[in-house]
Amino acid sequence: MHTRSTVTTSAMVAGLVLGLSGCFESSDSKAADSGAEACLAKVAESPCDLLSAEILNQFAMAGTEPMPEKIAGQNLCRARWEGGRERTFNVAGQKITAPVSDDLMVGSIAKLADDEAMAARAFSARRSTPSQAKKDEMTAATQERVKDKVDDKHRAMANDFAARLMNSIEFEPVADLGDAAAWGGAGKSKQLWVRLGRYEMTMRLERSNDQDQIKQDNIELARALIGECS
């Protein structure tokens, strides 16, 4: 039984997948930003500034302190707390139930393009379910990045995990939220992406095991965050 190494390898591949999904370049426009764009530009380097005391009181446990993180070059802000939740995981063919932390993450704020029409097209392209050909391309890229990070014993498992994870990527549009919004990602690790003008940001609030409730919680969080930028 190699449960610990299995979990470690899976987590590493998942991290590489998330890193690839966040790989895009933002523009360095000198055009003047306004409104929500100016707000997002201001907090892009420090997204914790978006998490006011009111938002934390509404969506997290009292006293929770958000902390900045940087993953795959993306600036994030994360708050974790123990809400007494448990989840059941399937590890190496065995079901394991373990306590899990509740989690609130916001960040990856970036300008998509200098022109809003171009930003809208970029958001639509990036936050739509990839074609099978694109999924195959992403799988191959992830497997290439993984091959020197795992030993021969775990490489087949890592490759299989990468393929399953990439093939599970899907997005669905969310109406009446910002200028555009999409809920999606790989497997159950979905996030809410919101476009405001030429900028986008992402968030994930997980304090339930019910996927429909997680989605609704994130929509409510997005509305609160947009309110902070109004």
C-alpha cells in the first residue's frame, strides 16, 4: 500500500494542471482604467484587500485571517478555517473519510486585453469547455512536465491522473454576474471566473460538500466582491 505517495503524486499533478490552466499573458496597457477596472488593477498584487471585514464575517468563520499566496505566478488570497466538515476520498481504490478545512480563495486578477471587445473574446475562449483536441494537447503538456518529477514507479499513475483530470475540464456560463462569468474547472475543483470590463478575477469558496451549494455560495461571494469594487 502506497497511499501517501499516491496522494502526493496526485496533488503534484493537480498543481501542474492548475498551473497550466492559469498560464496566459496579460497586457501592459497605459490606457486609463476606471470603475471596477481601476479597483481590480489596484488590488491585483494584493487581492486580500478585497476581503473586507464584512465579507469575511459573511462568508468565513469569525476571526479568520486571510493570507496572501502565490501559485504558478498568480497572486491569491486565501482564508482557511475548521468548520467541522468531512469528505470521503477514493485513494488507491480505498475510500477514506477525513476532516477537511473550509476554504475561501480569491485572486488571479489580470487584464485580458487593452480593448474590452478583445477582452470579452479572450474570456469566452479561456473560460469555455476545451475541445477534445485541446484537452489532448493539455494532457500531453502536463505529462511532459511531470515526467522528470516522478519516478518510473509512479509515472504511469501520474500520466493517467493527468489525462483524467484534463478530460474532466468543463465550464458553464453564469448569467447576470459582472460583464461575464463562468463556473468551471477540473473535476470537483471548480472555480468562479468573473470578467469586469477588461479584467478578470477568480474565486472559490468551499464550506459545503454539495456541489450545487458550493456554486451558489461562490455566486453570492462574487456579488459581494463586485460590491467592494463599486
